[in-house]
Amino acid sequence: MAILSIQSHVVYGYAGNTAAVFPMQRLGREVWAINTVEFSNHTGYGAWTGKVMEESLVKDLVKGLENRSVLNCCEAVLSGYLGDAATGKVIADTVNTVRSASPKALYCCDPVMGDAGRGFYVKPGIPDMFKNELVPLADIITPNQFELEALTGIQIDNIDNARRAIDMLHEKGPSVILVTSYLDSSKKGQIGMLASDKSGLYSIFTKELQIGAGMAGSGDITASIFLSRYLEKTDSMKKTLELCTASVYGILDASLQSGNGNEKFIELCIIQSQEEIVSPSNIFYACKL
């Protein structure tokens, strides 16, 4: 069985598919990657070359897979950075096509739109595409705190509001919600994740690493590892969240210690720290709220 991953790609560094594909493969998943953009490096550098891929190309590539009669082997679709709102429509069509061939296939939507301190960094039309089309179609969504606020209009300044926002999104369709960053004012120096499914809402916290705003791809590896672990069907959201958190923390910590990149940006050290994906060196425990 395979995961169809539709998101951005960079030649240098790690973001989008560059960050997401290898972790899923390292966890034993076959991955079919379709790139929505092809850039020399992530846009945080301020300058890059390359282009947003036409939605027709994405559509043609999916059609090619359909023609090979392999979509019945797809167990999940993962989408991330779109590049253009029109690509969102192609992804929605793709999810429906995959589900026709593989009815149990899941759709994991990482609604990449922006981040705290940086605001929105996507083209107009993309936030509405996520809110109105892709999120209601998804089984799993993985917003950060900023994106959770954007999707719901609720300011996440305490756990009660976070729970209210998560419940609002559950009502729209997704059965599993992972909030990939959560700041609790009572937990100084820590950063957390929230995960919710039919079994309840769970929180987990780690030390907040001083990576700044320059490390791209952390959300992409988080979504990919979470999806991979979820597909292991442990039937335990708590365990899935703990394994994902430990792997992501290990990779981020190794990247920070390596100084990989330049004085402004730190690039993920996914290859060098790949053992953290399979056998994390840290253990963190989730708490049911």
C-alpha cells in the first residue's frame, strides 16, 4: 500500500515533499510524490528560482496513476503547500478518485497557510480553499495554532478555546485533528501539540527549542510522521502522538545542534538524524484532557 503525497518540493534544503517523503519511507511506507511547486529553496530565504506547477500537470500525473490501475493500492492521500488555489480543486478531485478505487483510503490535509509572527504566506484564495473544500473532505487535518485560528475564527488563548475550535472542525468532517504547535501561557519555555479523535483530546509538551522562524519543513515532517504512525493502526491516539512528538523533537534538536545551514536559516537534518524517525531517543508522555 502507498501514500500519495501532493505538496511542494525544493531542491536545496527541506520543505514540502522534500521533508515529508523520506520520513514516511523510513517508516516503511511506499510514497508516490507529486510536486505542486518546484523551487530552488524555501521562500523564507526571500529569493528563490523555480515555478508553481500548473494544476493541469498535477491532474495529468494523477490520471497516469489511474491509467496504471494502481490507485486501489493507495491507503492515504497527504496534501500540504498548494502554490495555487486551483491546485486545491485538483486535490479534492484526486481524493474522490482515490476513494473510488480504494474506499478505505484516508485523506490527511495539512492546511499550510501561515504561522504566528509571520501571518499568511500563501496566495489569496488558498485559505478559503482549505476552509470550504479540503478540510471538510479530510479524515485528518494537521493545522498549526495560527492555522487553527484562521480556519475557525477563534483566538486560541487558552485550552478551552482550543477545544472549542477543534470541536468546530470535527463538525465540519475530520475525525482526527492534530494541532502541530500549541503555546500554553502556564507552561513557560515549552511548546505542545494537541491531538483529538473519538477517544478524546490529548496534549503533549516538550522543551521549546530556539530554532527561530528560519527552519522550514517542521510542520511537513510532523504531518508525515503522524500519518505514518496513525496508519500503523495502533488504535491509540495517545501512542501515535507520543511517537510523533519524540521523532520530531529528536530531528529538530539534532538540526539545531548541527548548525546545518547559514547564519539566518537552519535546515533540517533529516538524513543525519533518521534513526530518530524509527527509534526516537527521547520519550514524551501525552495527557488526556
